[in-house]
Amino acid sequence: MKELWVKNGLVFTEGGFLEVNIRIMDGRIDSLIKSESGPLLEKTGPMIDASGCLVVPGFIDAHVHFNDPGRTDWEGIETGSRAAAIGGTTTIFDMPLNCAPSVTDLKTLMDKKEYLTSMSHVDYALWGGMTETNLTNSLELSEMSEGIIGWKAFMSESGIDDFRFVSPDGLKQAMQAAKDHNRILALHAEWNEEIDKLTVFYKPRLGINERRAFLASRPIAAEAKAVSYALELAAQYGTALHFVHISSARVIELIEQAKKSGVDVTVETCPHYLIFDEEDFINCGAILKCAPPLRPREEVEGLWDCIQKGWIDTIGSDHSPCLYSMKTTESIWDAWGGIQGVQFTWLSLMDEALKRGIKLKQILPLGTTNVAERFGIAHRKGRIRPGLDADLVLLRLDESTIADKQSLAFRNAYSPYENREFLLKVKKTILRGKVIYDDQSGVTKEKLGICL
């Protein structure tokens, strides 16, 4: 049996941060032992010295688009997972679109699983796509459901030709199918009809700032309408629902009310909605284009209030990369909407939380325990507990990280986080007992990630 110790760190446990040493056996946490000198610890085997570090569970990012296979010139799982590891993420869930073809049938799912084998630096699971096209194929959906972490559907245009959004009537079928297959249904919730109407109105208008026009075409009202409709259906069908990248505190309040009424629903937001606002988008342009778009500063503050109230369940990067040329189009309407951020998800979030005086013990579950429990992997991931995978991150709060261009690990080296300084640093990332990233030597060449 292979033994490893992580000693002398301040470890985030279910009892808070404690001075304990972690014994790892064959990639799993064997025991947590109080940091006291004595014969037991003097005789320990190979050791990682975590002196001066916080030791936290490896982060789980349930929302990435690594575009592999098919659009690896945009990213790819090799570069995407490398960036994730550098940022302390040890498990990702890859979305079913932006790869080509989209994962909407069993053959594509199985082909993708086979293709990705031995290519990832971190562990991963795959989402399956539920679209207007495949909703009626109950046998196909049933067979796919065994190999996915959950279903993803759009209530508005996805931007990908082979991933059609579900209509209001189609969403009823999607709710029933997800319930029948005992899988979570994750929704991109914006009301397509309203977006189309507003886009037709704002897009051709002269004399209006084009970036402000884009913002006006995707208002909070379109998000709220979609969420309200989906919540009504989830209550009716008993579907487990997960809203991705919610951008407004007003919308999260609707979800919180539904939770209290018994709807099985959780909600994710993203670091870019907690860091940047619509004025940043107006000033910087397409590098910060996303959907839903960035919101006014009062909405950013509202989201932080929701975090402190415990109303937000998970944080996902929604890492959605593309070629830089797709961000430099003449018109903002033609630019790709998506933000490159998986490398900085937790650095940015923890940095901002600490500046606001929010304790890390309130932030860490949003990317560890909560994600693992919601998506059924808590028996392996999400905590530092005996029996679970030894996925660990060593952090220092007395060192900083500067996101200069040379440090960007994405295939296309740009990001809205570029040149920002975060007042903490990932020193090591450990996946199932093996160091996959060290701030001195970088990411290991060996790709240890497996499909969950």
C-alpha cells in the first residue's frame, strides 16, 4: 500500500479549520490525526510539509466547456484541465455543447468518453444534452442517462447549431424525462421570445452604444420569467432542477422561495457575476460578453448578500473559451459570448470574499461539499474525510498570485482576469494522493484524471 502524509497544515474539516495531519493510503484519506509530536508521527512515511498553508478539499467545477472533441482550437480537455489544476480544481463536469458534435445521443456520448481517456489532468464527469430534437427519443435518453452526471438544456438559443433550445412545451417533456431517469436537469434560463423581441428592437438602432444595446436585449426580466416558468414545472413534475449562472439576486430570491415551498432546486452563480459589472463590459467589450450578461453593480452586491444568506448553492466557472479572433469582431453582436476563467475561479472568489470580510468556511462549500452532495459524488469527493479521495489544495494567504499573460494556461492566452492580483496562492494541487500541480515545478506531464 502506498502511504503519504500531509502534515503541519491548517486543514478544513467538517469541524472547521483544525491542526491535523492527513494520512493517505492508496489515494484515499485514511485518517486525520491531531498535530502533536509523538512516536506515531515520528515514524510516518513520505510526507508533504504543509507548514503555513491552509489545506482544503479539491474544488469541483460543475460547469465547464472544454470543447473536446471537435473544437480543440478553442480549448480542449488537456489545456482546460491543466488550467483547472493550477487553480486548485480537481474535478470538472464538462458540458455537452461546444464540443462537436454536441452530446445529444448515446453514440456521441460513448465516443466522447473513449476519446477523452488519459487526456485530463483532473477527474471529470460528462453532462448529457437535452434538446428540442432528442426529447421524444425516450429510449436514447434512458440509455444516455446511465453515463452522465445530469442533463443540460437551454431555454434560449445556445449559439450552437446542433444544440437546439427547448420550447416552453418542450420543457414539460424535459422535466418528465429528467424525473423518469432520476437525473438533475440543469437549465440555462432566459426567456427566448423576449430576448428575440428585444434584439430585433435594439440591434439595428443607430445612435445607441452597441454594448448597452446588447445589455438591454437580455434583461433580468427575461431571466426571471424563464426561472419562474421552470420552477412551476419542477413543482408539478417533481423534477430535480439546477439553475446555472444566475446573474441576479432578484432571481435567486424566486428560487429560494421555491426551495422553501418544497421544490427540489439548487442554484449556481459564477465568479464573473460576483467580480465584474455591466460598466466593466461597456468599458472592456467582448472579453466580458456572456449570457446572461453582466449586471449593474447593485446586482453584484445583491449576489454577495445571497451568498451570506446561504441562498446560493454552488459556484461554477462557466469556462466558455474561443479563439481570440472571435472576441475582436467589428460588432459586439457577432462576438462569441463566453468567459475564460477556470484557472481563476477560486482565487478570484476567495480573494474577493476575504476583502469583504467573509470567512472562507462560508465560501469553500460552494465548490466542494455542496457540489458533491447535489450531484451524487459525496461518497468520493468534496470533503477531507476518511474514506474519500485525497483531493487536496494547499493555499497560502501570505502570498499573492498575479494573472499575467505568461501564467495563463488556456489554449488561447487571454482572460478578463489578466493582470489582476489575488491575495492568496495555490501552492499544490493533489488528486487522489498525487501532486498534479506545484507552484515551483508546474503541472505534471502525467495525466491522471479519470471519468467518474
